[in-house]
Amino acid sequence: MTARDYFRHIADELTGILGSAGEGEGAARILFEDIAGYDRKYLFANGDREITDFMAGKIAAAVEAVRNGLPVQYAVGKALFMGMDFKVSPAVLIPRFETEGLVDMVTDRFGGRSDLDVLDICTGSGCIAIAIARALPFAHVQATDISDEALAIARENSRTLGTHVDFRLEDILKAPAPAPDSLDIVVSNPPYVLHSEAAGMDERVVGHEPAQALFVPDDNPLLFYRAIGAYAATALRKGGAIFFEINSRFPRQVCSELQNLGFAEAVASRDYKGNWRYVTATWPQ
């Protein structure tokens, strides 16, 4: 079978599994590019070449994993974020396109600086910290997470992508007080999904992505924002800033929490889909 015909066959299979032609074709492109190295240009120019049994078997195995509920990114072991391939596994959240907006907000505001100290809390795969380190090459970037498995993946991603990030194991809910006036930027995409929201979520997310990186108690939805905000209120230098990804249900509440901690200019903003997604605030001069 030619590569082009096999791609069409796999796209049709994935459409049946995922429920839409757009998702099916998109997933097929991920599998063909990440497993076989066959991107759009290759399929256009060389699609009439026979696909080897070995390569077809590897792609078919990944399709079977998706059929059994595994997210496509876990099936191939990597995900695209800010134009970079990040290794992923069920130990870390799959990086989302919406989170790229958080990185853009940091780099848009601080892109002209070269002496920055940055901390990414709840780093997971390291995608935020590594993207910031790439965009702000003279910054000192640190990142923390509660999971040793996640940090191992983050460190591997940092090595592969040629960045220097200082990763450390830390539970922000139990973290010791930071050194005062030691940071310019605190950024975080912390757990923020309510347990009660799980019923309405894709089973591929609920069944495979790490629960401790996703969920917070219904009766304490600002748990991480409160802890990270208090940490940042001590650690940030004058004029420093905090950047959060948030649950779209709580933009006003997160802003209020930061203002209660002494932050100024707490502002919520929407993502490209029009959903409330980010909150930023400044530590007063």
C-alpha cells in the first residue's frame, strides 16, 4: 500500500474512533509525522511510495492504543508546544495550545529584559519553563513540581531542547517561605479543574492524564492560586509580575484573591476561543 493510501486508511479509522473527520485527520497527521517522519510535504511529494510493513505496523499499534482510549500524544510519546516537540507520558499533562498564550504574555511583557529570575510552579512536562528559557535566553529560569516522574520528563525535555532550567521537587502547598525580593516573574498553570467537572470531560483526559495535575476540591477552587499568590507576594521584586492560567469560571475570584494579597493591576483575559483563561497581576513598585 502506498503511504498516501495508508494515510487515508488510518485517517478514516481514527475518524471512526474520535468521532469527527477533522480530529481523525489531525490525529493521523500526528501519527505519520511523529512515528514515520511523513509530514504533509512528504505525503504530497512521495505519497505514491510503498509504506514498509515495519512502519505500517508501528502506526497501526499507535492507532490501537488510541482505540483503547489513550490520547494521541501519549501514543506517540510527544506533543507540540510553541513549535517544539515535548516528550510526554501519563506522568504529565499534555501541553495545550491555550497555554501558549500564557508564555506569550510573559515574553511580551519582559522580552526586553536580560537579567530576569523566573519561577514556573507546577511545571509538569516543563513546557512553560522551557519555552520561556528559549524566548528569554539570559533569564535564570527555575521550575518546581510535586512529581519526581514529571520532573524526570521535564529535565529530559530541557536537555533535548537545549535550555538550562533549574528543576526541583517541591509541593507548593507545603513550600517553605521563599527568599524575599528574589524573583521577577512567577508563572503557573496549576491544578484548577473541580472534581465535579470531571463528569463532563473527555474520558481520554480523565482516564489518562495525571489527576493531581488536574483537579482541586469543589469547596476550595482557589487552593493553588492562594498558595502560589502568597508565595509570590514574598518572592517578587517591586514591579515583578505573576501569570496564571485559570479555570474559566473564576476569573473575578482569582483577581480578588491577588488583590487581597497586595497585588496591583490584577487583570483577567480570554484565550483565542473567547474563554476566560489567564490572570496577571503586578507587585507594586
